[in-house]
Amino acid sequence: MAGLGLAKDQRCQDAIDLLERKRLADGMLPVEWTNVRQTNEIETRWTYADWGPIHKRKGNPFVTIDSLDVLREAGRG
């Protein structure tokens, strides 16, 4: 939504509110869910990303930076 310039659109405000509520006390945001299958071997179609462990109370720098970009575009960060 930020990349399309829609973060300030009124229709996005519920999603922005939810994103703000998910921020942890230290300002970070967690990885709560992923559709990536975890394995001990790298099985790839020419890409590989390790988002780290899924944990609702531990911040993840990759999720945080993307989320802060959306919040900034919405005028909330």
C-alpha cells in the first residue's frame, strides 16, 4: 500500500491501525506467520530468504523496516 501511495487512503486505516497495535515495546514488529516451508536444505527457485524464527514477542528487523515504511507513508511513523 505504501508503494502505491495508498497508505493515507481512508480504506487502509483499519490495516494501519492493526499494524500500529502489533508494534512491540521496543518499536520492532514480529514475524507472526509465514508461508515459507522450513527445511534443513536450501530448496530454491533461484531465490532464498531466511526471515528468522516466527515469534510474536520478538522483533524482526526485516518485518520492522517494511512496516515502518508503511507507517511513515501513512503519516504515523
